Amino acid sequence: MSLPNDLLDVFTVESDKLENLVNAANTDESLPVDQIIKLYYQITNVSSMITVMRQQLDQTNDAALKKILNTEKFIFEKFNSIIHPKIIQSIANSISEITDNLQSLNSEQKSAKTIENEAKLYEKLREIMSTQEFVKQYDASLSDD
């Protein structure tokens, strides 16, 4: 079956978005949670498109096959091998740091400001731990492949 040109066009746009997100992530020390979510969403989106396209791909469509293979190579070499492990480590470090900060707070006679700061830390910890679960799901899918 021949791959529709509009599907290849959409795939190209989504692959380019992914490449931009990965390249931006490669330069940052620590990514904000929203950027991590966008990045993993885009990885999942493009990977799903690859699965669909492979089912519909005519092996004689060299341009589409080349784009798919290049995108898979990019995901593996740049994201799975470099960025993904950095994100996992960064999340673990953030959780540890916030947990240490919360444990170091004096629990006796807290001021309103201290209580407010503690609440913000707990919220940040919850957000990062939720993101960690999201990232672990992707990590588990890598070991299934």
C-alpha cells in the first residue's frame, strides 16, 4: 500500500517538532516539568506515527522509508541514549533535593511564610514525582522493545 503524501507531510512536521524539542533539551541543565511533558508527548506521538506508517508503507517508497529510519535513528541516538537518561537523573536529583529541604525544615512553631514555602515544596515534589511516573512509563516501553 502506498503511503499518502499528507501523512508523510504531517510526519515530517511532527518529526521536525521533535527534533527541535530534543535539541533544546540537549542544551538545558534541568528541564522544567512542562517541557519534559511536551518532549515525551512528542516522542510518543512520532513513535506512534512510525508504527502506523510502517503498516501502510510500500517498501518502494524510498523517501518515506528514509525519513522513518532517520527519525528512528535520531530518537535512539539522541533521545533514548542521551537525553532520556539525563532527564531520569535530573528528576531523581530534584526529588532528593526537595525531600532533603522538606526534612530540614523545623517542624516547631512555623511562621506563615515557612508553612507557605513548605506547601510550595510539597506541590513541586508532587509535580516532579508525577512526571517521574510518566517518564518511567516511557522507560518501561523501551525495555519492552
